Amino acid sequence: MSPTAIVLIVVGLALIVAGYLRTRGPYARLRALRAQDANVARYEAWRGGVRDDSRTGASVAMAVLQRQVRVGAGIGLIGIAAIATGLFMR
């Protein structure tokens, strides 16, 4: 293996770890907010009330968290691409 390939593999591993660490927290909070939102929807349906679908603070927070998860996943995918490039390099 060439030194460039080794550097690409190491950088790729670092990017995967960074993407995972960056995604882990927002994804857990996003799942909790979605579960809470589903619980509120079930309660509103049980109560027979009409649920207001306007923008709330929780919906804005979910949108921000989704963007953070996408960015972290993108960093991880770039890391996977760097590793693949390093492995296929001659």
C-alpha cells in the first residue's frame, strides 16, 4: 500500500468516528421528540380534539435535529468514500 492510501484510510476512519459522534446526540433527542409527538397525537385522538398542525417549537427543534443528523451522516459517508478510495488505490 502506498502512503497516500494509508493516509486516506486513516482520515476515513477519523471521519467515520467524527460523524458518529456528531450524529449520536441529535439522533437520540430527535427520537425522543418524535415519541413525545406521537404520544400527544394519540392523546388528542383519544380525547376527540382536533390537533393543530401549525408550527411549534418542537417541530422547529425536530427540523434542526434532522439537519444535524444529516450533516453527521454525510461526514460518515465521506469517510467511507475515503476508505474505499484508499483501498482501491494503487
